[in-house]
Amino acid sequence: MEADPSNRTLTITSTTDENVCFSDVTTVVKRWMIDFSFVSLCQFFKEGKFEEFNQTISTLETIIDGTPHLNTEQRQKRQICGFLARIMHGKHLDVSFGRDERLSPLMSAVGVWASQEETVADLTLFQHITNLLYVQSVAHRHRLQPPAIATAFQPLAIATGLSSHQPSPPPLATAIATGL
């Protein structure tokens, strides 16, 4: 690789003899890194690998924070990653995402998920995951107070169309990972 004296272009001799603008190369490499990190993050989520997930999301945040102008696809990936992070940290009530520290990760995931409604092709899947988010955020919030779950679940069941006689839904992470 040889750079010109003005440091604006370089020649990548292993792949081409043409001069290429360094900023163009940087843009392409950042896209690849975002794509690879996103795919890795989704895989770690699906496999339930908490530590690897956290390392990858930290790397992805660093890359994205260093990218001044995200395109629409990159912004959407960032939102999806934020949603998955909230689900992955759902049982950790001491973790907060955003300004309101009273919101559990699952409660804050509701807003992120709602913003994705138009991007989810299957409306039934969207509604199913929305219902699971509500149910599990209430259940996790009141996990130390079992009587409160039934009380909190009643208006939620009415709002989401769920019945207290239905079998328990699958864990939210499982539903998202398998596309139920």
C-alpha cells in the first residue's frame, strides 16, 4: 500500500493498481465491520452467549459512535442491537437503558420494538413479540412479589388479548431467536 504525499489517496497493490481515496476505503471497511458485528451479535443472542454478546455490542457501539453519518440500514441495525441488548439484559433489573432509570431493560425494549413495527414483515409475529414483551416485563418487574404478578397481569391481558387460561408463553428471547 502506497500513499501519495497529500495523504488523500493510496494504492492498494495487493488488489489493484488504481489509486483509491482513503476516505472511501475507510467507509467500506466500517460498513463491513458494522455488518460483521451485527451478524455476530445476532448469533450470540440466538445462542444465549451473554459475555460474547456484551463484547460484540461494545465493539459495535465503538464503531458506530465513530461513524458520523449512518445510513438508514445502519441506523436500523443500531436500533435492532439496542432492542436485543435490552432483551439479553432483561433479567437484570439493576441495568437501565436511557434516561428513566426506573424502567427495566424489558420495559424500555417495548418502545424500541414499537418503533420497528413497519419493518417487521409478519404482523402476527410483531404482535406476538409485543405481547411477550409486556407479559415478561411485568413478570420480571414483580418477580419477588408473586401476588402482584396476577394483579399487574389482568389489565395487561385485556390490553394484549391474552387470557389467564392460556399456557405460559415461551421465553421472549426464544421467541425472537426462533421467529415464533
